[in-house]
Amino acid sequence: LDELVSTERTYHHELQRLAKLYQAPLKDAIPEERHRALFCNIDAIADLSGNFLSIIDDSTSKATLETRVLEALELVIPFFKIYGEYCTNHAAASVLLRDMLTKDAAFRAFHQRVSYP
């Protein structure tokens, strides 16, 4: 259970980094359709992850961690369908990213400056 929570925290942190390092700076730097294709519904996914963690981290709850995780899952599972859009878009976004890294020198330079270690 601790591993699930730890993994979700890491995942949420990485989503926030993605938004800060890439999504926000590129909003006005690349055409809107490319931005939408690259980042799809990442905001909704980050919100879902954050909501899941906020339920788990509810310091006012007297429930055990196990109970809070189960309650969180019950509330967020209906929204997991948002991952369908992300998964459907993933292959096209990967091709677009490769294409931009190959053909767009300004984008490639940006990516190298902010790239994950």
C-alpha cells in the first residue's frame, strides 16, 4: 500500500514537472494544434492524480491509510476513462515529438535545455 501511494506521489510530481517545464512554456511557442496533440488531456490527468492524493492525505480523517486509499479509488475510478483519450493519442504524440526533435532546431534546443536528467 505504501508503494502504491509513493508511486502515485512520484507520478503526480512528474506530471507537475512536465506541465512546468514543457507544457506552459510551449503554450505560446508552438502552434496550438501541436500543443494540443503533445499534451492532450494532461491537465485532467494531473487533476485526477491530485484529487486521489488529497483524499489519501486528508489529515482530518481518522480512517486508516488502507481505508483512505479504498475511498479514494472508489471516487476516482469512474474518471479513469480520461486515460483512454491519452492512450489513443499517445502514438501520434510520440511521432509528432520525434518529428519536432528531428526537424525543428528551435524546439530541439528548447528540449535540450529543459530535458529531464
